[in-house]
Amino acid sequence: MTRTPSHRTQDRLAVYLRATTPSGESAFFPVTDRLGEIVPFDRPHQVMVMATRPEDLRFSLRHLSKRAADRFRQTPLSIPTPTLVWLGRTIERFQPQDPLKLVVVREDDIDHFQVRPPDSQTETTWHVEPEGDGGVWQLEERPLRVGVFGFAARANRPFGLGFTGFLGKPGSQETPQRVVSKILNAATGLPEFRAVTGWSGFYVPPVSRFTRHARPTPAPPTVEAPVTFHLYDNQFTYLGSQNVTGIVRLDQVDPIGEDLLTSLGQAGEQFEPFRTVAERAFQAAVREITGETYQNLVLDALLGEVTAAQAKELLAKLAKLPVIELTPTRFRFRRD
């Protein structure tokens, strides 16, 4: 449902920090009340500022490298006013009105993209496609600065999204399509951005033949491994065992739970009453075996930067999954 901007709407500013908590939770946390203070998170990943105005929406997304995260932990939280002003002026310049078109600005370069909805009713991933050949961008030693401008249909007003950060190794090359997909995919991690745009996540296309030589070998889109389940009824009577293929997606994440997307392959009829709890158990098992590297995997998948080496490491860990014992409503890992 769209809304009509009103002259009564007040300007509003909100700041969010994506960080990993000591419990392992990674999400955007509201930190507006911490402006002017040191934000007490040890593992910050991204900072998102949202400026809501009657005439437009402005988002500033900063992706923190390890060095930038170290500086962030020592610097009082502030508003990127120059970025927000530039976003407003650029919105006025282009005046976006079509929710399925984007204008992308990088320094003096201007590119145009189309937004394509999910291909089916069961898919949730959106796509961006260049109008024209798209070209190639050379990544520099300094952070990448890109502006993405479009129309937020649900809020019935244009928006500007300014991105600052590194999205690859300096000196390597990237296609604008991959860069824009990564930026939008990261932005959809914020529920407020999803709410005003209606976008749930973006597909990051694989490395093209024009850029492959300059980047680490990309990961396959999925990693698969057998998972052994022991089945019990609600009275804990043993019913038998079932081997099912466990699947982990490495090319996108769940934009709601901000987890890796996991699923289980086909199995016999006996297994179907257990499938819901089994898939929940497999997700928990993947989290457990990857430990502290789990959130790094989530972030890399979000940005389309999981490497073949990371996929190989994950596959080796999946091979050591414990047997999972199931009832139709509960699960536990067998530790013997």
C-alpha cells in the first residue's frame, strides 16, 4: 500500500548499526540515541542513516572494513551531513518516478538500471539489469562511493541511497551490475528500507569473464552434504533413520532472519512429518559447526563475496555434522 506525502509529515532522522552481539546475533540495531557517543558494539559491520522527508527519502550506508571498524569503535557516532545533502540535490536533479528504474552515480559516471521483480511466486529475490553493456569499474585504494536513486513505491516518493566502503580488493575490477546488486542487497537488511521499497533482497550475478582474473575464485551457489536423521515419535519410540541432502545457499541470504538460506532435499514419505523441525535443526547445526565464522559467511553471501576457499571449508565442516535426532516437534544433536 502506498501513502501520499503530507505537508504535516515531519523530517525524521534515524541511525542503525549492523553488528554482531556477544550471543552471535547479527542485525541492524537502532542507535539514534547514541549520537555524539561511542557506540558499545565490539563487532560493527555497517552503519545506515535514514532521513525521512515529505518530499524524499535519503539513506546513507557505510560498509566498515576491519580498519574502519576499529576507527568506528573509537569515534563518537555522527551524521554524514554532506552525503545526505548530496543525495537530496541529486534526487532533485534526476527526479525518479518509476519504481522499476534506477539511476546510479559514481563520480562523473552515470548508469541506468532496470529493477526486475522475482521470477516466480515462490522466489523472493529481485534483480537489477543494466540498460546497455554496463561496462567495468576499476576498484581503487580508496573506498567506493556510489549513489543509487529510484522511487520508493510504498512511500510514494523518490529515494537516494549513498554507499561508502570497499566491495572488493583494490586494483581489481567489478561490473556496475554486481556493485549495485551488492549495495541493494546490503540495504535490504534494514527492515525500514524493505518496507518503503517492497524489495526483499537482490540476486548478485556471478563474476563475469571480464573481471574473473582480478578476483578470488568465486564460490558455487550452493554447498551440499548428506545429513543423517534418527526419527522418533512423540513417545520417543525409534522409527528408523533417514539420510537427506543438506543444502546451504552461498549466493544470497534470508533478508528477514539475516541467516544463510538452508534447506533439505527430497526424502521418503516417512520423513515428511519431520521436515519442518528437521530444516530448523539443520539451520541450527550449520550455525554451530561454523561458530564465529558464521556471521562472516552471512555478510559475504549478502555482498556476493563468498570464495571457493570458504565453500570448501564449509563443506569440510558439514562432513562432520552430528547425527540429528528428531521427533515431529523437537530435535537434538547426538554427541556420542
